[in-house]
Amino acid sequence: LRGGYDKMSLHITPLSGYELLTWSFTNIDIEEFGRRTTYFVFMTYGFEMPEIRRFWILLENPAATPSDPDNTHNVEIAVAAHHAH
């Protein structure tokens, strides 16, 4: 993500049988945390604004014959920003 305000939320929704396996935000144990339809990440900063916020997510599809990711939507990502100052 480039730019944005000091408070941003990221909504990640796996689609078409895909599930979140891991991501770069934190060391998450999905089995302990619990599988969700949509995952919410709140991003904020203090005095120094990051120019770019880099992250990655890893999805998997446990189906015996998963859908083709080139022809099927596999994730929906939404970003919302809130300017508080």
C-alpha cells in the first residue's frame, strides 16, 4: 500500500474455497486464532509516516481439485482509511 492516512484498516476475504494459511503481519496460528470469512488488520503509525506498507498473504485451497486461480477470483482485499488529526 502506498500513502494513506495514519489509521488504515485492511479487510482480507479468501474466496472460492481458498483459506488464509499465513501472512506477514504477525506470526499467526490460524488453527488457534480460528478460521474467518474475513480477516481484519488495523494499521496505524505515530510520528513518522511510512512511505510504503509492504505485506504478503499466503492462501491455500485444500480441495482435491482447486479452482484455477487464473480464471477464478481467489481473494478480495479492501482498504479503508481514517484521518484523525
